[in-house]
Amino acid sequence: MYTRGRTLKVTAVSAMVVLALTGFSSGHGHRSHGGGGCSSSHQDHDGSSTARGSGSSGSDPDDSPTSTSTGGGSRRSRPTRTPAPTPSSSHAAARPLKDGTAVLVHCASTADPYATVEVRNPNGREGVFMVKMSFKDARGFAIADTGNEVSVPAKGRTTLRVSAVSTGRVEEIAHCEVDPKAVADR
């Protein structure tokens, strides 16, 4: 009787070892989905799946986020998060623009009633600049003063054409004066 009880205990322990090795363990409360006694998939607590081939162990001692291969299947690594932009990079875009420069290229005349001005942007981003100019007669009196906004690309230049037609006195224009500072729109 003593020998029979001992034999039953050894048999029970052996059966448990066989079950543990073939994937019939009850670890983590998950059910086995494979036939023939092998676990075909396993759901980790972090939500990632582990695929296993037949003959692999039902336990997974390595829960690290690195990618590993287990019995013909592969374990997916946990996704990494992309860091949010730093305040310093968004702060650079919010810095006020420096004023640009404006240079007269051509004054308006009866042959061409448009003054041409070249506007330069010293900034590392596109900006809008206000260009002020005056159309004057031979005695230096202002016929008309204008203000025009123009968009200029980063570290670039733009040609602006300013009409003198609205003055109604194009034939009296002797010279044009441009404010050399193109004021940045803040």
C-alpha cells in the first residue's frame, strides 16, 4: 500500500511535468488554442502576441521589449513613443522678424507708370514687409505717398511694382523715393 501510494505520487508529478512541457500550464489564466496539447498563441499583459511553433515551451521567461525568436515564431517589440517637439524649436518660429531692406530699381514715368522696388528678407523664414515710397515732382514736392505690403521668402528677395497711375499726374513725376527700411509685419 505504501509503495502504491508512492507510485501514484511519482506518476502524478511526472504527468504534471509532461503537461507543463507540452503547454497545458494554467499560467496567467489564459486558455490554450492549439490542438495536440501545444499552445499556439499567448497574450502578454502588455497586449503583444507571441507566436510559437509546435514543440516549444509554454512559458516565456523573457518579458523584455526586444524582438526575439521562439520556436519558429517571432515576438513583437513594444512600440516606442515619438517625443513631442521641444519648446525651443517652436519658440524659434515665434521670434519677431527683423526688418528687411528696400531698394529703388526703376522710377515711374509716362513710358512705364510703375516704380520697381527690390525688397530683401534677412530672416530665416518667410515674412511680409511694408514698403513705403513717394512719387515727387521736379521741385521735390510729393505727388503721392504709398505703402505696399509684399511677401518675401526666407533669406530671399522679391521685386515689387508700384503703380503711379492712381495719382493722375504720372507726367509730373520727376523722381521716386523709397524708405530703405522694409518694416516686417509683426
